[in-house]
Amino acid sequence: MTKPVRVRFAPSPTGYPHVGNIRTALFNWLFARRYGGRFIVRIEDTDLARKVEGAEKGILDSLRWLSLDWDEGPDVGGDYGPYYQSQRLELYKSAAEKLVAQGDAYYCYCSPERLEAMRAEQVKRKQPPGYDRHCRELAPEERAQKEAEGIVPVVRFRVPLEGQTRFKDLIYGDVVFGHSTLDDFVLLKSDGYPTYHLANVVDDHAMKISHVIRAEEWISSTPRHLLLYQALGFEPPEFIHHPMILGPDRAKLSKRHGAVSILDYRDQGYLPQTMFNFLALIGWSLDDRTEIIPRQALVDNFSLERIGKTGAIFNREKLDWMNGVYIRSLTPDEFFDAVQPFLMSDIAAGEALIENEDYVREVLPLVQERAKTLLEVVELTRFFFVDGLDYDASQLIGKKMDAQSTVNALKAAQENLEKLVVLQESATSETLPAFDADSLEAVLRPLAAELELKTGQLFGVLRVAVTGQSAAPPLFATMAVLGRERSLKRIAAALSKL
RNA sequence: GCCCCCAUCGUCUAGUGGUUAGGACAGCGGCCUUUCAAGCCGUCAACAGCGAUUCGAAUUCGCUUGGGGGCACCA
């Protein structure tokens, strides 16, 4: 690499950024950081009709969420701005005029209706759809006539009829397209805005982009771009097309595949470090075994050579697993911070958070290793925050037990727990915690034998009584966090259900 | 229809002429255990097919099949 590395992420604000787009951004960012280059964000807002309000914010928020910081672009500016194509219209216009002047482009007056009819006919006759070059050789008088009629033309590129364009993609290798398969594509629309093809080439050159890293869906428009670079006298950048992310049906990932917006994953409680790692691993690999790769390691080891050529299905199960790994790796404080917004969106949990943050901080370690997402934490911890438990009395009855033995077990537990707490409180004043996990176990374990129950039976009954669930964090720790009063109250409530 | 790309376990992948084809997720079985997790151990599972080159092909070449992408005054 002789030229300084300058790569760009060039989204169009026409919708919310899905995981595929953001992965492209990630690859670009990693490449820039790996080789000490610049990562540039350029907004390709050249389609007025499809522009979506808030889309740009969604895109930038997504990048920020993953900490894909850009060196030039919106907000930060840069030496090659403006970074909005809608503010660079003059550049495209003069490029188009230059091409027309030198005979590489021409004005086309065909109406959308004619073009549509033409395409319909081509499809009907099973011919490749494409512009029929109707205006390619218009005589000056004909042009004047059209102009007089007030028709605003588009500018089309005059693709050579013969020959071929080839390029070496850094991932796919040599790719060749015959010019006969290309049509005279539009450069400048009648509203004065450029098409992607023109704007992209003009800007990549103007912004000194060294490597164009984009999804494979662009590979077939690359020859058009190359033709433009040539006609404009620009030196083309390196081209790198990477495989796409597929839905479970192996088609290009789209809205109908469910959650595809990167922000949906954020809102569902996936950690940014998970998405960063996971996205990098779709299509790229470090070696034959490493899955969990911290951000810095990714930067240090990223390389184009290790991007594969095959499209990859977004594997939700593996994402869940990885998010669990990252959640477990969080310190208690980090976990608290990450989970807080999700807790706040729940009434009971939010209230607990406001009234007694310390209590919440005690609860969280009990579920941290059980959660696959932050959102799930709300469900996992719900019983800690609500007043009344809602479960069916039949759930209380332990394995191989009946209502009577269950009542007996609960009563015995109740008595023993009350006794224990009183004893400890009076005997040891402040030095011993009155209701901790160890003490609880010391009391409850012998009790099972006394009642001639298996520990699993007794603990199971108590678990349902205290949590309303048959699956929950460890019983003693749970009761200790819940506290003496709440625990005994729930046991009493269970008794009244039977 | 035309053009381009791709092809290893269900999924993500390692592999670049000689490997018992490795890892991860999921699944299954077990251990641990008060439940659920986590952890540990084990197990199931793949080179799309056919030719060619070669002493030898997952690895090279061709064809077939399959899949994907593109073919707008969208990006």
C-alpha cells in the first residue's frame, strides 16, 4: 500500500441501517484502524424521493453505538467536505458536462413512460432490460427540438459498444464484464441530482479514497465506475467486495427476516461489544478456533485476506451465546450500568431502582450468568421487584408430594426460619448477618432430613413459594437478597394458597 | 432472459496437493448440582455431482447442478 489508506462508509438516508450495512462500515473501520488510515462517513442523499426522516440519525447512532468513530464526515467535518452529496451538486454537474463535452456522455430526452414501456417489452421478449440508446446519436436539430418542447434531459454515459472492462477485486480476484452487457446508464437525473454511479466516482476521487470496501451487490456496477474513472481521467481506487449477510432462506437479508436494524439489537439488549465481535466474524475469521475477540485484537489482526467469499446466514443462536459470554464478562458495575435502562423501562423494576438502588445491585449478580440479553434481565429479576406473586397453587406441590406434605414443609420452614432469625438477632447483635445464604442453608438442609424429604423437594417447594417460579437463581442467595420479611411473607402467602 | 459471483457439518468457519478434514453455535448424552443457568467431558454431523491433471486431490482445471447478486431519472 503506497497511498495513505482512506476508506469510506457511504450510506444513503433511505431507511434504518441494517446489520449488513453496519458490517460494511465495520470492515471499513477495521481496515482504516488496522493500517493507520482514515475512516470517512459520507451521506449519499441524492434521492429526494426516497429520503426518510430520521434515517441519517439512525445510521450515525448505530455507528456511535458500536464506537465506529469517523475521522471525517457529518459533525466532525474534514478537509474534503462537504460530506453530504446534496451539498456537492456543482461537482457532479461539471463532471457530467465535461463528459458530454468530450463525447463520453450525452443528453437523453426519453420520457419515463417510454423507458418503462421499452423495458416491459424487453422483459416480455425475454431480452436483457436496458436502455436502447434512443438518444445516443441525436442530431443537433433533434436536440434543439426537444429542448424547445421544454423537456429536461438526463445525462447518460456513452458506454463503448465493444471491448471489456476487467478489474482485480482484492477478495474475488479477476472479474471481467463485456461492454455489450452494459447499457448507457444515467449520470445526472433531470432534477439535477447525480446517480450513485457518478456521485460515487466523483467523490471517491475528490476525497482521495484509496480502497472501496462494499458489499458484493455492487460488483456488477463496478465496471461502470471503472469506465467513469477512465473517462474522467481519474486513477481508480482498489476495489474490495465482500459477501453479503443472508436471511435464513439464504436470500439477501431484509426487513421480512425480522430484526435487521442494528438498533433493534441494541434495544433487545445485545451489548455493543457482542455485535462488534459477532459482525466481524460473519465472513471474516482470525484462525481456526478463536471466537471471542476483543475489539483491540480485532483491530490488530483484521485483514482483507481473511474475508471469505461466501454469503453467510445471520446465526441468531450463536449471537445469543456470544452475548451471554460478554454479559458474564462484565464487572458488577458494568452490568448494572448496561442493564439500568432496561430496568427503568419496567414499572416495578424502575421503581425499585429509584427507591433502593443497593437492593437492585444485590439482585443483579444473581442473574448475570443466566441472561442472554439485557432485556431478559427484566424478566429474570421480576419476582424480586413485585409485591404479589402470581402462580398457580398446584405449582407449589413438590415432586412426589401432596398438598398436606407441602403445607407441612412450608410450615416447618416458616417456623425454623423465624426461630433462626430471632436467635441470631439476639445472640450476636450486629456482627452476624441475620438472614444470609449460609445461615439459611444451615437451617434448611437439616430440615429436609427431618421432614423425610429430599433436599430437592423441600427447596423446590420453597423456591416456588419465594419466587413463584420453578426455575430461579440459587434459593438461599435469593432469599437472602429478598430479605427476611419478604421471604417470610411469601411463605405465608403460599400457605394461604393451599 | 442476459451478465457476474459463490459452493466444507443444520449454521458460522479453519483448511491453500499427502490431515484420523480442525474449531464454534445449535442438538444429543453425561458429570457437577436445591431448580435454571454457567462450567467440564463426550457424541452426532460436511468437502454438491461428474470428469480431467497428479503417485496422490476439500485444495488445480472443465462441465453439470444448486444458491446468491445485478440488469431504475434507487442506492
